[in-house]
Amino acid sequence: MPELPEVETTLRGIEPHLRHQRITSVVVRQPRLRWPVTEALSRVKNSAIHSLHRRAKYLLIETDHGHLIIHLGMSGSLRISDPERPLRKHDHVEFKLSSGKVLRYHDPRRFGAVLLTDEPPEQHKLLSNLGPEPLSADFNGEHLFRASRQRKIAVKNLIMDGHIVVGVGNIYASEALYLAAVRPAKAAGRVTAKRYDEIAAAIKKVLGDAISMGGTTLRDFVNTDGEPGYFQQTLNVYGRKQQPCRQCGTAIKLKVIGQRSTFYCPRCQH
DNA sequence: CCGGACTCCTGGGTGC
DNA sequence: TGCACCCAGGAGTCCG
């Protein structure tokens, strides 16, 4: 399940293979993704790729004929491949490149998206109301503190709200709150400024470490079937229900918050 | 505006 | 080994 570090790792993996390329054709095998992949996508045929960027978990590919906006949902991946390589089940969209390689979008659960927009991507409605990037200087404890006043939602839901800060998925939300020693269910409006400093720092650490890890284990994105080095970092709480806390030995608890599994140490986190 | 529920989908795990 | 069942999850959308 790609979280922000995996999306960043994907970007870094495919970027060298797409830079200075032209898209020579587009094949859509399964148009039913999060939003239908329409015929309009074929407009990128015969256009040059100028740049790749990431905003939140969206990959943005600038071409002569608009920006491709790609989201991996929770099971999506992008891979550079040789065209004669056999298709895998769920290889839904393919871009042929002037290099002779192809970029394949693969997504078993089809929660992802492949869109094309004429607008500057930051003005697209999916991107226009997003909060700051978690690793940017705009994101800090003060930002969280201000955004959380009068809010009754659980602090975990606050940090997972893309309007507040982008890129904090379910796994890293639990991990960051563990590092910050804050109970996930605590009302966001009742968390102090000081503790938001710790939460912001923990988010930066968890995501930053995961990106470094992705970078160091980055596989060749060409012709690999395996996933790149996702989740190699040691998780402290996520998925560790009933297992001992690494700091104090207390059994890790599982609690569903906002329909999502949430893990925490009842002794270390308050 | 806010909070919470619902929704899309398939693979993997479990229990019988 | 097969089958029914349940669950996971990003994030947009809807409802009260």
C-alpha cells in the first residue's frame, strides 16, 4: 500500500527513464479505475515528457499536452518494462516511450487514478485544497496547532486529513504518534502546542526515514516483478497488536478510529 | 463548517 | 483442496 515514501520512491525510480522521452502511444486495457480513464488520455500520444513531480501522493507528469495525474491508490504501482515482457494481470494502462520501453500502471484493487488535465496541476480540484507537504518548512507544530483548535476529531484523524497535511497514511500515522508519545484517540483540539511540535517532528522523521530507506533499497525500476523496498523499516506499533512495546514491554493495543485500525502503546502514549 | 459513515475493489487470510 | 467469508485501505462523497 503506497504511502508517501513509496510514491516518492516510485517517482525517483521512473524519473530517469521518462526524462527526455516522448510518449508514442497509450493503451488502456481497463478504464475502470477510481475515475474512468477516458479517451481524452490518448491526447498525450506523441507528446514529449518535460518533468516529473510529486504533490501529496499524486505523481505529476508534465507533457506537451497537459499533465498526467497518477495516484497509486492502495495497490497501484508503476514500472518501466520492455514491451515484449508478458503482461501481468491488472496491468491496466501502458504508455509506450520513444526509448522503446513502456511505462506500465498496475493496480489490482483499482483505487488509483490516471488522469490528464490541461490546468496547472496545482489548480486541479484534487490538488487545489491540499495542505502542506509534510517534509516542507511550511509544515510544523504551529501549523498543526492552529489547524486543530476547536476540532473534536481524534488527533490521528487530524494528521491523516489531507487538507491539514498531506501524505500521512494509516500506517505512518500510528507510527508517528507512537514516536511523539501521543494517544491517537485524543481530541485534536485538546493537544498542546508543545505536543504538536513533537508530532510534526515525528511525522517528518517517520516519512523521511522511510524515503531514505526507499532510496537505499531502490531497485532498478526496469524489468523487476518485485516491489521496491517498501516497509523495510521496523514498525514500532503498526500490526503489532498484543506484542510488547519496544520501549516498555506493555502489550500494544488495537483500536478502530475513524474506521481504521490504529495501534498504540497504552503506557507510553498519553 | 464539522464529523462520521459510506464507497470503490481484489487478494490474502481464516475457518470449516 | 475448495469454498464462503471477512478484512484491509486512500480519499472523495454524502448526509445529518
